[in-house]
Amino acid sequence: NEMLRDYMEEKGYPIDETVHRFLTLRDGFERDLERGEGIISEWLHEVDQTPRTLTSAAHLKIVLQCGGSDSFSGISGNPLAAWVVREVIRSGGSANLAETDELIGAEPYVLQNVRDMETAKRYLDMIERFKERTAWHGQTVDANPSGGNKFRGIYNIVLKSIGAARKRHPDVRLDYAIEYSERMRRPGYHFMDSPGNDLESIAGQVASGGNLIFFVTGNGSITNFPFVPTIKIITTTKRYELLSEDMDVNAGAYLDGTSMDVLGQQMLDLTLSTASGEPTCGERAGHAQVSIWRNWQQTDDSHLQELLSAR
């Protein structure tokens, strides 16, 4: 607990401003879980006594994610999420784009509107670092699209990256490039270095300060984070009709003729309602998943013989 507390203080986590308790596991999982539930129940009683007050959308820090993408993700779902984020940033809020390996090949689009040369260099360095680590394992970024991606019309990394990059609206500049779980300390549009695994990436974005998740999906992934609301955006009307109880937004309406401005305003209203406490489909259903990116030491083969001889 002391190590965790020291780490959080060193990294600038606002623990003095946040109700929290450090819990040492000691009595077995079930009893420790009961202890944790008891602590949280006390907090909930205090929260219930707190009156609601109006606050600014500047407090919103939107997590941008996609999973189970299809060929329409870059046409309907991701641009819709970007439209809403543009309005949030205009109100003084923040956004966090991630999944480094799913942006390779779209660098010209991502950097066509960027804060400064330093930010552009940091972003490109992160892209090159990922390529280098991939090469250590004898792989290339060309292998990124999953079998499901290819089945749904995303045939190569360039198509996948261009679609994913459209979670940044052309009117919005890239302001900052940050490391995995690094805090978003200023308003604006952030890129966070992360793996392409949805759950591990989202965990880092939430640790960075994200308090509302936009999750765009083509096949209908039901991913939800345990304690941050997830607004799920599906890319086609046909898929939405199959999963209407699990999806919050039908971006496929854009393909059917509804303007992006109309859809964007509707989703912005939903975003503000969700931030004000209205449960999402995932919260009502009780679905939740989480996984943390392990800080495994990664290196090239320069020390391989030394390691083998030490066995």
C-alpha cells in the first residue's frame, strides 16, 4: 500500500482530492471482497446525501476506442464519435485516442493538424518504437488486421488505420502525445501510446483520467468498463436492429441518410445525460470487463546470449 501510495503521489494522481481507501488483502478473496463492499457502501450513503449541481462539460475526458471494427467504422461510427468530441473540446474538455498499432499508416492524417513539432515528433517516435518491438518478435505491422476485421472488409493495416484515425475530427488538432496511463493534465486532444487490445488500452486511458468511454464497434462488441460508463456506437442499422438492447447509438443512420450534424447533436445530448447519471445499455445489462497492460520488460536480442548462459 505504501508503495502504491508513493507511486500515485509521484505521478500526480489527485488522491488528496478523491475519496479512497487502501485495502490490504489478508482474509481470503471472499472475505476481502465483503470488506471492500462494506467500505464502498459507506461511501454510497455519503454520495446519496450530496446534492446535484450544474457543472461544465469542460470536466469531460472522453476515451476513444473501437473493437470488432468493420469497413463502415471509418465512415459512420468513428466520425460520429469525433464530431461529439469536437464539441466537448470546444467546451474546454479533453479526449484520449489510443491503440498505437491501429494507427500505423495513417500518420499523415493524424498529423495534418497538430499543436507543434514536439508533439508530432513524440507521436512518430511512439509509432517507430512499436514497429521496433514488433520486429524483435519477427513480426511486422502488416499482420495487424484480425480475421474478423478481414471478414468485415478491412483487408490491410492501412485501411484499418485510416478508419481508426477518423476518431479525430479534421477541425480538432492533436495537442499532446502521452505514455500509457500518463495523466491528461490539460484540456485538448491526446494520443496515448497503448497496445491494440481493447481492454488493456481502455484501462490505460481511464488511468489517464478518462471519465466517459466512446466505444465504436462493427460486429457488436459488448465491452464495458466496470466503473466508467461506456457509450457503445454501432456502425450499421442492420447490426443495430439485432443488438438494440446492447448498443447505445446507431451510427448506421448516417449511411441511411441522416446528416452527421443531426446524429452528432443527438449523441452529444446522450453524452451529457450519461455524464449526469443516466445509465448506458451496458450498465443496465451489468456487463463489465477489464485488463491491465503488464509492464513487461521488452528488449532486442543484444543480451540474448548472456541470458541463455545464465540458465
